[in-house]
Amino acid sequence: ENSSAEDYEENSSAEDLPAFGNPITIEDIVEEEKHPKRRNIFLIVAMFFVVLLINILKGGGGFQSPIGIQCGSAAFWAAQAVLLVWILLISWLGRRLLLKEAARKAEAGYIYLDEDLKWDRKSTIIYPLISTLAGFCAGMFGIGGGIIKGPLMLAMGVHPAVASATSACMILFTSFTATTTFSVYGLMVPDYAIVGGVLGFVATLVGQTVMSRILAKSKRNSYIAFSIGVVVLLSAILMALESVLHLITDDEDEEFSGICDSHLHGHGA
């Protein structure tokens, strides 16, 4: 989004602006597009901390609630309901802000680039629903939500650099939230978590460094889209392989326990 604003400014001059609308309003919008909006950051951070707080307070099978809520009790499910209502509230506020910003741009005569998203009442419902489905699939199959959201944003016409940065930002919050949820329900394997965290950090650092150098030399953002495609392909192959191995090696009499039972009592033996 930021790169689109800079391109727009480079391709527009002060003489051109009166033909499009109010020059002062357009200049303000272009300047705002260069920087992350504080209100958006506030909404994301607020949602993250409230979700984290509720997860800790309600407890689970692997973590006792500090305020005495019993896992599976009415208070436990009430906390789950509050969590869902909070997420829906933040989503509703985000939608209102997007529609308000779109109306402001339309009134000013803002000229959209091909990589810009044009939000309207329909898209502000469809895309969040698709993102919700992506999160559901990520939780069900143990994959990163960015694997789905990255290609989705590319399909929406988002600039590859913007899609990559946005996906990374979302993963930062969703991964940390998922980590606390797994810990609360007794699903976190400490040694695996440490190794996975270190590997993830190193791989991200190396990947970001290599991709930055490639982009600096080639000036082609298509490499970002290509790398996202490679990650999706490898993930699909590994998921299929893991499923086959799971079917072959697992005991047929394996029992599934509830969310209030710790799943790690047999680990490390």
C-alpha cells in the first residue's frame, strides 16, 4: 500500500490534482498512505492483548485459571463467548473504518492504482470470511494462516511486497496467540517449541536477507510471489506425507480426549 502511494505521488503533479478533486484532500490521503495508520495498529494490538488475557484467565486442561474458572464450566464457556464477541466487535470496527476511508477517497477523487484494494460493503464481508476460513484451516491442519492469506492477497491484486509484509504482520500476532492457546490446553511440547522457534527465527532471517538482496539486484517483485508459491507447494507435499505416515504408524485404538484433558502426560517418557 505504501509503495502504491509513492507511485501515485510520482505520477501525479500539483497541476494534475484539480482535475481529480480537492488537491489538499488528495495530498493528505497520499501522505497518510505512506505510513501505517495508528488506529489500525491500536485495533490489532488491543484485540491481541484482550484475547491473550481471556485465554490466560479462563485456563484450560494444561493451565489452571488464576481466578478459579474450571475448564468446561459455565464460566469457561462464557469466557469463550466473550472472546468471540470481542473478535467480532473488532472486525466490525475495522470494517467501518475501511468503508469510511473508501468513502473519503471517493469524495476526494482519489485515483487507485492496480495494486490498490478498493473496499466496499461486499468486499469487507467476503474477504474477512475467507480469512476466517483460512484461520480455521490453519488450526485444523496445523499450517500457517499466511500460507493461505498470502496467495489470497496476490489473487486480490495486492502488490507482492505488500502481501508478504501484511502476511508476516498477521503471523506475528496469530502465532503468538496460538502458542498461548496450545499452552493453556496442555498441547505445547516445550522442547519442540524451542527448536521450532529457533528454526523459524533463523529461517525467517536468512530468507528475508536473501530475498532483499535478490530484489535489490533484480528490481522484480515477482520473486516474492514465486517464493510464496514454493512455500505453498512444499507445505501441501509435507502435509500429504504427514497424513500418510500418520495413517500407517498410528494405533487404530487411539482415543481422543477432551479439551480439558492435558494431552502431554505421555510425552517425554
